[in-house]
Amino acid sequence: MVRIAILRFENLSPDSSADWMGRAFSEIIAAELAAVPGLSVIPASQMHGLERQTGVRPTSAPGISTEPSLAFFSGATRLGYGDYSIRGGKLRARLTLEDPATGRMAGVFTAETAAGDVHAAASSLARQIAPGSGKYGTANAAALGAYITGMEAANAAESSEAAARAIAADPNFGPAYRLLAGAKARQQDLAGALAALANAHQRGDAIPAAERARIASEEATLRNDMAGRRKALSELVKAEPGDIEAWRALQDLAYNARDYQQAVAACQRTLAAEPNDTAAMNTLAYASVHAGNLDAALASLRRYQALRPNDANALDSTGDVYLISGHLPEAEKFYLQAIRKDPNFQGSASADLYKAAMSRLMTGDIPGADALEKQFDDARSAAHDQTVPFRRAEWAWLTGRRKQAYQQLTEFAQHTETGPLKELSSRAYSQLALWSLMLGDTNAASEMVRKAIQTVGPTSAATAALVRFLALPPAPASEWTARAGLIFHDERQASAKDLWLLHAFLLNREFDEAAAAAQRLTEGSADNRDESLPVMQAWALAESGHVDQAADLLRFNPVPPITGPGLFTPFYFPRLYYLRGMVAGKQGKHEEARAAWQLFLKLSGPTPLQWGEELKAK
């Protein structure tokens, strides 16, 4: 697929008041070419997104000097650069297409119109490049001029004012509504941003389908409604299949929502346009293995490795897809290969050692896992990581040595109550509070919450607030929901609210409500690649009688975080194996159930948790 970037045209006229036409040419031509099958257009916003990341120059600067390099690094296989002049009442424009890899010209196109009709000139150039090009959102010169002024405004207030002028000149000009909403959002005026998009919706079919989908996507993003955004992007790629940025966003949203077939398809569309997009290859691998195609996942990662032979990430991801699919010795091997390839991968010499340790632990080999975990701790100690005693206690808990873990973490928390590690003490007390709740000791949990709050600081405050919420007295699900509503008022906080409620419902055995909260998190979060979520949703579903749905979620192993165990890791590990045994037993797979329960009991150790699963497994 040809990827084309149309650069800002250069004004050859002595009249600088016509400078705005330079961006108008590139915007109109790019928008009209976007409708052409087989073409993928790189919009200026994408190029300048790279510019913002690299700090090359302010995006409001009207010059074009950086755009060729930005277009090239954005994946362009054709560059369109042009110039224009206004003389004798005529607007004359010229566009040259060039292959950036060879420097060869692929075509030169010209247009001549009345002096003020930049839309007609730009459309003429677009049709010469591709006869099937679409129509731009407005032919109104006043609307177009105001829109470009707003795009290149120095601040949000000026951009907002210009966008409003564009809408007044042409109420059916969809991009102006998005520009206005973006400016309002930058001014922290969410209501104004949403109102602008609502006004656009009222124009109905007068705004083209692709633009309506973009408006819907913007609105969903402002509302933090990822299900709505995925739906809007699905409509957008139907209307404009060449919009690779939409495909790229869709692949991530579909993966997060566990629609792995859609994620695979979106990755493949991205790679058809950008064959060397290693991020898409990586996502394709994870989506493929979850879709049940390990061979496709490994093939994608081999392609990634061939393109980036010195990059350890492909090896790490290969370990992940093997672990996800249950090939644990292979997973451990590739994690260790990633470390050998790049000892500082993920910013730490120990990054993949924890994953390797967990791969071994999942086989039931606790001594072997302990040896790998010791390497993990030793590497962190060598890097002067002061959380190592904390992590050792967490590991002891995960491997069934719960009393030892509780004692170790209590000693660490007490030792760090004063001095530079005070916030670590708060985090440790928060973890102890959660462990106490899991053990069924609500009095100890309340005491640990009190100590967590006494030692709290900026980085530990959110965790302390969460465990304080979870340690509230038992109550019906409706009361827990009301409690969360007092904390989270904004609809954009819905995912955080549901995350808190999910854990509260599970602790209080409100499994129907927990399943609903987990489903909302899956559908609505911008990034729910939290590996614990499918297992906790499966837990809630299995306990509420939805065995087949739970079984589907339990098919794959959760990938361990490279940072070591987290606050909620004990919620799903080793419970994963209890749930697999429970589901297999209800499906009549008794040998499979027995093996899963044996592993669960081995990893749980002698100290049972409040749910009584150890006794049930025995």
C-alpha cells in the first residue's frame, strides 16, 4: 500500500496574508485522497505528533522545513510537496510527488483557479493524483480560512475562537467541530467540548460518514468511553479503509476488549500499509495467541526479531506467548534469552527474571522458582533497590509461605516507618491490610490501614485510600456501590470506580456484581491489559454459575508483570489453578480438575484464606 504525506505548500507570493493557504492545500488534498482505495494518507496531525514528541519545533510554526523528515519517519512512501502563487487574479499551484527512499519524482501536477479558490485548486490536484478522490468537508472560503487559522493558532483560546468562526461560516463542516472540542478540552472545559460535538451530531447526514465517525470517536475519548470509541473507529475504517491511524488505534482497543479476531484483522491492515511496524507485529502476536493461533503469534515475532535483531523485546514477547499458551519451559527459556540479549532490557538487569521465576513456579517447581527469584532479588539489590525486602515477602506469600510473608513484611513496615523509606512503609502496611482481609482478620486489617495512613505520602496515598475502602465494614452490594459513588463523582472515573468495586465485591463474595464490574472494565477501559482481570472475572463468573464463560477466560495464563508481584497479585495467583479445577470438575473433566487442585494446594501452602478454597480443593 502506498503511504502518502502531503506537506504544507510554500507561498511564493509577496503577500504573506495568503500563507494560510499552504496548510489548506495539504489538508484538503490529504483529506480527499484518504477516500481512495489502496492509498494510505499520513495527516499533518500524525506528523506533528512525532514533532511534539521529539521537540523539533512548535507545531504552530507555519514553516515547512521539518515536514519532509517528519513524513519520512511517519512511514511515508510518497512525499507531496508544492508551492503556489497569486498573481493577476489567479491562484496557481504545483504539486510534486517524490519517492523519499530514492529521491525520484513520481509526478508533477498543476492547477489554476480564481485567486481566492484554494479549495478548487487543491481538489484539482487531488483528482489528478487519484481520479477517485473524495470531497473535502467544505468549499466555503471563510470556513476554510478560519479553520486553518485555528489549527495553527498560538493557544487554545485563539483556536477556539477561530473554530467557532469556521462553524458559523459553514455549520456542516465537521473538522471545525472537532477543532473546537479539542480547544475547549485544552482549556479544561469538558462541558464545552462535549457541547461542540453534540452540535455536530445535530447536523446529521449533512456531515459525511467518515467525519461523523471521527466526531463520535472524539466524543467517546472525552467521556473515557472506550467501547464507544471502538465502535466509532470500526465505522471509520469502513468509510475510509486507508486510515492506518484508525486501524492502529482499533487494534489496541479490540485487544483490550478481548475481541482478538478484530485485533488480528486490524493489525494485519496496519502491517499491509506499514510492513515494518514492529509494534503492530507485537500486538498481532498477543492477539493471535489469544485467538488460539500460537503458530501465527510466533511467526509474527520471528518477523519482528529479523527486523530488529538486537532488540530483546521480541524475545520477551516470545516468552509471553509461550507462557500464555501454557508452554512454560519454552517461556522461561526465552525470558532468559531476552536478559542475555540485553541485560538492561526494560531498564533493569532483572526485568525478565521475575517472569522466568513465575514460569517455573507455574510448573509446581517451587525450589527452582526460588532460585530464579533469588537472582531477581540479587540483581535488584545490586541496583540499590530498597524494595527488595518488600518483594521477598510478596514472593513468600505467592509461594504459600503466608505466615512467613506476613511476619517479614510487618518487620519491614515497622523498620521503615521513619526516615526516607516512610512511603514504602505505608505501601507495606497497605499490602498487610489486604492480606489480613484475605485471611479474614478484619481487626488486623483495620489496624494496618490505620498505620498505612499514618505513614502515607504522595506516591502511596492512592493505595492507602483503596485499602481503607476495602476494609470498610461488610455491606450489601448496593451499599458498596453507594460508598464508591461518594469517592468517584466524574463519569470519566468509571473505570477506577469499577476497579475498586470489583475487589470489594470479591472480598465480600458478591460474585454477580463482581462479574458485572469486571465486564464493564473490559469494555470501557482505555488500557485494561491488567493480566489479573480475566482471572478475577472468571472467578466471579464461576462462583455465580457461569461455568462455560469462566472456562473460556481461564484458557490462558496471565503474564506476570516485570516489576514483580503487585498489590492484587494474590487475588488471582494461585487461585487460577483452583478455578481451573473447579470449572473442569463441573464439566466432568475429573483428572484435569484433580491436577489443577493439586497444583493449587501445593502453591497455597498450609494457611487457608477466608474463601475456604483450600478445604474445597482437598
